[in-house]
Amino acid sequence: MEWRNARSSQFFVLGSKDETTGCQGCVIRVQEDGSFLLDVRLPGDRDKSVTIGPLRFPYGDEKLRAALSLHAGLSKTKLPRITKLSKAGKPYSRIVYPDDLSALSWRFQRDAKGWRVLVSFKEPQNPVTTDTKAGVLAIDLNADHLAWAELDRFGNPVETGSIPCVTYGKTTEQSSAIIEAAAIVLTKRAKQAGKPLVLEKLDFSKRKAQITEVDGPRYARMLSSLSYQKILGAVQARAGKENVALLQVNPAFTSVIGRINYARRYGMTVHQGAAVAIGRRAFGRFVKNTRTGKNHKQFGLRETPIGQTGRDGVKTVTAPDGRGAQVTFPYPEWNKRKHVWTLFGKVSRKMKAAFAAQRVAEKSDPPERTAESVRIKPEVPVVAAA
């Protein structure tokens, strides 16, 4: 008896976009007072149906009306047709329906409170209101916060900031609430500025599988707590609701570029500098191939490590360590016929070696000589952190 009750507690009516109001077995009608009526066709008899309603949907009512408006006044005789050949070689025609036309599928489910009516459909796409011609709002993902940087149309930072996003030790509901709140703040800011959001296209699955003892437990906890897919999903959902474009770029060497080129120069953190590097890759430009001499479209503004030449004629690179100190190392040699990322690879290796030497030196220094005595100050603090 319980099995029969459970089996008969729900049924599903599959829709199709080429049918009346998106579903032939369950036709929806809009009333003058804004409520809905459902004409559900009974099985076994094509002429009998039962009317359910009036109904009101507490969530997604406007989106449902927008989907129904696309079906209203749609005439198959006015839609374009294409002619194709079957496998037997006979021609046949097919109606081409608009891409934004959606099928409506209905699920009727019974529980302790009564019957519930659920509808699923493709949400109509609203026009995007943001453009890279106005600039971008870039986001750098970290284990305990999201660093963001707003850039103008030339790729220069206008304002930067950080949003706390600590999910380590939180429940699933708490993590979702924290991530959703951060996504709302970032999307709202991007919409007000009329600029698209830019994120890195990351893949931590391989890196998590390659964690070794050298990385340490702290690094392992960082990768485990960084819910990239949840953050990406929350930002995508919120950006879709607010009609904000979302772009994803290659994350290669963005942390190195942000640390060397932008952090000390603009008086921002190394993570905010990485956000600037991420945002600059969202701009498109045409460059000349050194081998063929032809112009081709390449995404991202010019990226070259910024170095300084001393009085002795030696060119060096200065990188902040994120704790108020800095390291300096020689500018590596670069074959300009190769991609600039080969140069950044050399810079990254030299920088890691310099940081390792700095940590060893700090352990051997006397207590009175700490990083506090070598704190650096930003050259031009033009960026206001919020």
C-alpha cells in the first residue's frame, strides 16, 4: 500500500517548444487577475481534460510570463522553414523555431500538505548591459578572501578592494551564504559601473592530487577550502540575473605579473595586483607575429616584467613579499622570438628562490632585525582600497 501511494504521489508532463504554450499535455492560461489555469489532458482520451487553478507562483512569476509571451501570437505559418533530405533521399521541410523559445515541463507532486505544481523552462536571455569598452571588474580568488580590481577602458586600475570569504571550517549552508553574499556585492558593483566581471579559468583537481609533503598542511587546507566551482557558480548565477557579462581568462603567471608590475607601483596588495593582471587579459588587441609579420587578434594587453636599471648598468626586478618587505634579483635573459611567458617562467623561478633565501635569512637574523625594519611604502598610492 505504501509503495502504491509513493508511486502515485507524483507525475510528470514533458513539454516541447513546438507545442501550444510549450506543452501539449498541460496547457497554461493566464487570467486577467494575474493567476494561472492549467488544462491537464487526461490519459487514454484526447478530448478530456481537467482544469487546475487558479494558481500563483511565489517565485519566478515574471520569468514564467516572459517565457509565455514568446509563445503568444506565434504562428507556425509565419516561421521560416528549411528543406533537408532524409536517409532515403526524400526531401522534407522543418520549421525553424526561435532559439529563445522554451518548452515548459510540469511536475505534479503530492506531500503531507497537498499537491504542489512545479514548472521548468529555459529562462529568457536578457540583453547584457556591460561592455569591456567601459572597463572591467576583475576578481582574484584566494583561500580567505576575494581580491577585486576595477579597471578603466585603458586597463589602468581605478579602485581595488577585498571581500572576506573564509569557508574553511564552515558548514555547507554557511559556505553557500558567504559565497552568495560576496557574489552579490561584486555583481552589483559591476552593474553600476557598466563593466563585465572577469575571473580566472582554474582547475584545482590536478593540483589537489599532486599535493606533497613539501607543500605542507597549510597549503593543502587552502586548496581544500577554496571552493572555486561554488564561487564560479554563484557569480555566474548572479551575473545572469543582473545582465552582467562574465569573462574567463587564462590564469598563467597572473600572480607573478601582479606582484612585480602593479602591487608596489600602485600601493595595493599582491592579490589585488593579480586581479589587475587578470582584468587586463580581458581586453582584445591586435599584435604582429614576429615570424610571419601578420597581425592577429590576441586577448590581453601587453605583459612584460618591469625592471629597473641601476647605476652599475645591471637590470633587476623588485617583488614585494606580501608582508611589507621586498626582494630584488637580476632580470633574466629573454629571447624575444619566444613567447613572453617563457620570460615570466624564469622570473617566477628566480623570485621563488629569492623568497626562500629571504626566509632563511630572517631565521638567522637577530630578533631586533625583523621585517618591520625593512617595510616598504607604495610609490604612488593612487588606488583607494575599499
